[in-house]
Amino acid sequence: MTGAVSAGVSAARVAPLTVAIDGPSGSGKSSVSRQVAHRLGLAYLDTGAMYRAATWWCVEQGVDLTDADGVAALVAAMPLEMGLDPLDPTVHVGGTDIAEAIRDSAISTAVSAVATNLAVRAELRARQRAVIDAERTAGFSGGAGVVAEGRDITTVVAPDADARILLTASEEARLARRARDVHGADDAAAVEATRDQVLRRDRDDSTVSQFQVAADGVVTVDSSDLDFEQTIAAVLQVIATVTGTAAGLSR
């Protein structure tokens, strides 16, 4: 694996490009997807942030998260705006910047209650499809396309994406990465402190979404033994291969 593919997609490719990336918590899909989108000149859509935003909105409005109908109705009316710049992705609800608030541990603990609500999933999937469609003609990317990452992307939201990737890693690697992100260390105490958040979220989400094993046509990239740049290169190589473009070119 080399850095040859890091420059992007072939200049010969003029059609818009949709890349869908899923995977378990801690696999690195958000940070990798942002860099892939930046290097390819594409928009970046963090669908997980949409579920976190929905959770924040429900908590802010005081709805009981166990009230499935109430949560669904509130999310359907949620004034959500997703900023698609991979170098500066933003999340606003009703004009309020909540990019930091949705990463709070309280939201991380509560998000599964909202993310497993089937009516909420249907609503947010529709919004995700709308963003993907818009980026194929205009939008932030000017019609170049989008890298969309998160649950359901490779199988339900964008099953016809030009490249579909399942980014995975061993449980040990995923826990260590999340511990470094959250606690700034990956010692035994930090890893244990993140274990429930990572594994419980995956367990809960697996009841409504497939992301542990690649579906037909989805390429698996295992980043367990790869560093950040190597993982980006691996994903870019998959995109170049499955779209039939030359490696090591720029848009």
C-alpha cells in the first residue's frame, strides 16, 4: 500500500461520485471519511451526527425518549442543517451550533434510544438521500458528489453508491482508538471507561442496521493494523478500483 492514491479520483471521471462508508464504532470511519472527501473534492455527510442531533433536540425539548411516537413527531419537525465541508463539518438545529454538544457523554449514552426508533430512522434516511441526491447536481461539492458515512449507508440509504465500503477493525483496536479520542489515553482504565459506550452502541444499533459484516457488493477494509494515513490510502484504493479510475490522480 502506498500514498499513490491519496491525490484522489481520476480527472477523466466527470460523473458525480457517491461513496458510502459504514462500520462499527471506533473503526475510524468519521475521521477517515472526512479526509477521503477532502482529498477527492467531495462533500462529507456524517449521518451519525444526524442521530446525535435528533437526540439532542428531543432532550432539549423535554420529550421522553421512550415515547416512540413523540420522539418521531419531534424529529420529523427538527430544523436540522448539516454543514458538508469535510474540513469543517457543522451541525445546527434551529440556528444553534450543536457540533460540540452532541458529542457530550450524556448524548452518547442516550442516542441509541433515538437511533433504534424505526420512524426516526425512516425520517433521517429520507433526509440523507436528499443530501446525497443534491450533491450529485449542485450543493457544497458543486455536483462532484459526497462521501456519506454511518449506519444504513451502504445497504439502505445508498445501495447504488459508486463505492460502498465497510471499514472495520478488531475490538481491541476500536476500544483503544475511542479511548484516545475521549480520554486522551489508551491505558487499561481509559479503555474500560469507553467499553460500554462502544460495544453497547454497536449492540443496540445492530438490532436495526447491518454493519458488522459487509453486504454483497460492499468492500471490507480492516484497519486493525493500519495507521491513519494507511487507512485513508486503503479506502482511496478501493474507490479507485471499484470505480475503474486510475490511482494517484486529482479531480
